[in-house]
Amino acid sequence: MKIREIMSSNPITLSPDQKISEAVAIFIDNKIDGAPVINKNGKLVGLFTKSHIYRLINTSMDIDARVEKLMTRNILVGYPDEEFGEVVNPTVPRLPVVNETGHVVGMITRGDIAKAFFYSYSKICLEYDTIINSAYNLIVSVDEKGMIRIWNSSAERLLGKRAEDVIGRNILDVLPDSDLIDVIQTGKVEPVRKVKLNERFFISNRSPIIKDRNIIGAVAVLQDISDLDKMSQELSYVKELNKELDAIVESSFDGLFITDGQGITLRYNKAFEQLTGIEACEYRGRSVDEIKRDGIISDPVTCYVLEQKKSITVMQKSRSGKITLTTGNPVFDVKGEIIRVVCNVRDITELNLLKQELEKEQGLSQHYENQIRVMQLKYTANERLVANSPKMRNLVDMVIRLAVVDSTILITGESGTGKGLIAETIHSNSMRKNKPLIKVNCGAIPENLLESELFGYEGGAFTGAKKEGKPGFVELAAGGTIFLDEIGEIPLNLQVKLLRFLQDKEITRVGGENSIEVDVRIITATNRDLLEMVQKKQFREDLYYRLNVVPVKLPALRERKEDIPSLVANFTQICNRKYKMNKRFSPGVIEAFIQYDWPGNVRELENLIERMIVITNRDIITTGDLPSCLWDTVKDDNSCVLVSGIVPLKEAIEMVEKQLLERVYAKYRTTRQMADALKVDASTIVRKAAKYRISKSLRLNH
């Protein structure tokens, strides 16, 4: 129970310089025996009670002395959101309640404490009765004399007697066949005993009630045997179903492997044992991680199914050396949680090596992307934010903290760093998240229309205005958040009106006379140096300090290059989903991205990824597909060429040749220059370029 629930609000207070005679009059008029003492700022400085008056009389002090002469200064206080039981001591006659700033907001007296304890006692009794009467089983309790004290709703239903008719009567008068009296006399527990009451049979558990080593009664819990019969029938039916399921599983030619939602092995058939070389029931009850660790299966598909929550097919190698094609299918409950994973395993040892290697590469790429997503979810408060670098992690932590307060925030940073996304994150994590978030690009609205768009206008305010008028963006954001992007583009004459709105939370529509109060949070952003603009008289100094209450500076992408792999994975996933593709970037491309300085920041990276995905024909995008602006980041003569995974030697050589030709075609203008760079004949350059379909258009396209 919170202190605010029991305290008396707006208590009568005294000031330190009031006369004690005045305090006595206040106590008599208001029938109180104590009051908090507050200073001119409204903060608590002491407590004055009737005990101080008694002390004054006892010491013959002047009745006109100041309250501060006798008041208690070192006092215990409470806060509205504190738990009552943790703060209030029943021996404390009164407790001032203050807010975070030290202002008195309430008072707790002995009467308040008594009401709180009575309320708690009543609540506990009600909960106790509710629990007893909610029990499905029959519950009967008697005291040491055999008088009935508890007779729950199930007892009423099953024995046909109302609680009000039997409570207080002797158990032998109500149930002559009951032997609860024997339990009281012997003090022995009698578990699982069959009894007959009112021509009905029950399974009974009876126990003595012991308090302070003395038996003060007995309690019986009974269950109708008919329920157990039903359960027995259902159990038999389940056993039959289980036998049928076992027969179906064992009759399958393919191996079947079944786990629960945590990857614990439930069952597998003989075919699976033969494929993997394990003995019957060797791994039942053990996890797929143990199966992988012991080399039974090279890469259990169950792990991927549990992680991605969808059907997945992979190639696996068992301990027996057989290559299998395994499909894992999740089974969901009504809440959408995985409760089973059923794997179908088929021997496909004769599949060619190329398919096997391709599958390994895809598995590695999928694992890499999964790890990035895990890191992204761990360190960010918004699924669209990527924050792996220390700078971004600290920034996101600060942004989440700022979201819970209503301070005005100024977001600065270069163009394309994600200022709008930070504003969305602040709004979505604030108390205003269920209210509107209105985004306004101040630089995109003509100067002569900006005032009416922001603050609205009255009917007939200007030519072309609607007759009924129109609310502005500020009014539309009432209760929520307004995000003013490119705030540095607001003209000086409008900055005055914006300053007034920030100070008073009031606006006046264009052509209007009445002020309109608007409760809205302000978030602004700019890529310009506002302080420099202030010095050049291009931006009002008072408005700058009003906006810059809490500055949030976004680092440029070149300052947080640790985030680039995660950003690439995130944007690639979005583009693949948008265009129904399955493109991936080779490690060499990601390395080139990391070396590049990105003057356009995250926006440039996002746009480049989308462009490369839609114009590249292959599923794997390599360094040969990079635009010319990034070629300088790929070192010319001493840079390494990359081969993804373990591939046949011939294929690896071709990959290296192609990458080298793409680089020299991008750098040099003539085949002679290219031949000199690669130390081969010019004819070799022409022949190899034709083989890999590389031409000077490659450079132009980039």
C-alpha cells in the first residue's frame, strides 16, 4: 500500500516565525494536535505538536514565542510513492509526507495508520475467504471442540448444506460419519483415505491443526472419486494414443527426431538411430546442444528452428558419415510459442559436393546475420536503431533516459545521421507515446507559409484561407510531441513567436486574437551550427538557449564504423523483403564500406545498398559491383582479393582473376596499362575480360 493512499492531503501548516499562541488557536479551531512547519519556499523545516505546547507550559516560556523556538527539526518523513509498511511505524504519532523537492503534500496521523491496518486486515480476510471458496476440492475445518469453522463453496455443492446453516455447529450433528474428532484426539495425519459422506464417496486427506504445539482443530480436504474416474479414463485414452503415435513414428522410413520448445529430445525412431549411429534412447531427455557437442549430428537444424521460429531445411553430416537432408518444422501453441520441433531426416549422401558447400556458406551467412540481429536487439531500444559502437550505445542509453522526462531536446549532427529516428525513439519511449508525433521539416515549407502551418490560422486571415480556419501542426500535436527538423531555417521574425510558445505553451493563430494553450513536447534538430548562427545574428540567442536545454549530438558514420556491418545487414534485410529478393554482400564489400568515410552518413549507406541490390544480377554482391566512389577505398596493388568459403581450386582462381580484372578496368584506361599492372600480355587482358564479361562500361556504371 502506498503512502499516498492513506495520507491526509493538503494538511494545515505553520511557519517558523508564527507565535505559539497562534499555533494553539489553529490546533483548537481545526481539532488537530500537530502540524508541519514550512519555510517561505514551502519546504518542510520542522514539526510542531501539542507536546511542544506542554513543554512551553512546563517551562513557563512566553506563549508569544516563535514556533521555531520549540519545533522539532530532525524528523522522519515519507514520500507519496513509498510503501506504507516500510516507512510508517505504529509508534510514530504523525508523519509529514513530502514530494521530491521537499514540499509538504500530506500528513499521516494515528487515525490514518489505524485505518490502514484495518484495511489491510480486511483485505487479508477477504483474500483468505476467496481462496478457500475458490478451491475445487471440498474443505471442512473444525476447532478443538469439533465445532465447524470452515465450510467452503465446494462443501456446499457436494454435501448439499449451506455454510451459514452449519458453521458453529458440531461436526457430528452435521456429518455423523465424520471422524475429524478422532484426528483431534490422536493428532495423526490421515492421508488418502476413502470415506462416505451423504451417500457419496470421497478421497480424504485429514490433518490436525497445530498452533504453539497444541492441537486447536482439524481440517479435511476431500475430492469426489468421480473426478478421478474421469481422469483414469482420460489417462487410458492418452496411453492408447501414445501407442499409436509410437507405431506411426517407428513405421516411418525417414528418420524422425522430436524435441520440446527448449531443444530437449523427446523421441526419435529406429531410422534416425541407423542414420546417426546412436543407440536406442541414448540421448532421450538430453538437449540438441549435447548431440552436437558429442558429434552425433554436425549442425542440428533444431537450433535454427527455435531461433528463427519457422521451417528450415539444411544438409547435415551424422557421426556415421552419412549426409542427410533434414527439415525442421516448429509446432506452435495458441500463444504462438514453440512447444515442439519435428525433424524429418533423409539420407542424401549421394548429393554433389557443390550443393553441400553452398549450404555451408548459406549457413555461415545466416549465423552472421542472426548474431547481428541479436546484438541489435540487445543494445537498442528501437528495432530500426543500430548501436554496436560505444558512442551509439551511450547515446541510445541517454536517449531512453531522456524519453521519460519532458525536457526540450536539440538534436544535432550531420545530414543523414538519423536525427529523425532519434526523435521517434524518444517519443515512442515517452509517456506521450499514445499521442501524436508530428514531424515538420522547417526547411521544406516556404517562409511565407511557415507561420500558418505551425500555428494555424483563423477563417479569412488571408486570401485563400479556409472559412472555418485551420489548426497548425502545434495544435495537431496536442498531448504528444512535435519534431521541428531543420530548425535553423526558421526566419528571425517567426523565431519570436516560437520563443513565446516555448516559454508559455501558448499560441495565437494567424489572424486570431485569443491565445490557445497547447500541451506538447518540443524536439528540434539541425545540421547547422546554431551557436555560430547566433554570433552572426542569424538566430536569436534566447531561442537558442530555450531549444538547447538537453543537447543530443549524433556522431557521423565515419566516427562509428563498428556499426557498419550491422547497418548493412539491417538495410539488406529491409530491401530483400521489399523487393522479394535474397541478396547478400561479400565480406570484401563490407570491408570497403568500413574504409569509406561516408560524407552522406547512414542515409548514403542505405541508398547505396538499395541501389546495389536492385541493379546487381547475382545473389552475392562482390567488390566488383562497388561504385566508383568506393573504389579508392579498395587498395589497388597491395589489397587482398577475397574468396568466400572453401571452394574448388579452379573456381577460386577464377574468382581471383575476375576481381583483379574488375579493379584494373576501374583504374586504368588502356589494356596496355592494365597488362603492365598485372605483368601479362595485353591479349591476355582482352581474352580474360571477354570470358568474365568485363568491359569499360563496368567503370562507367559504377
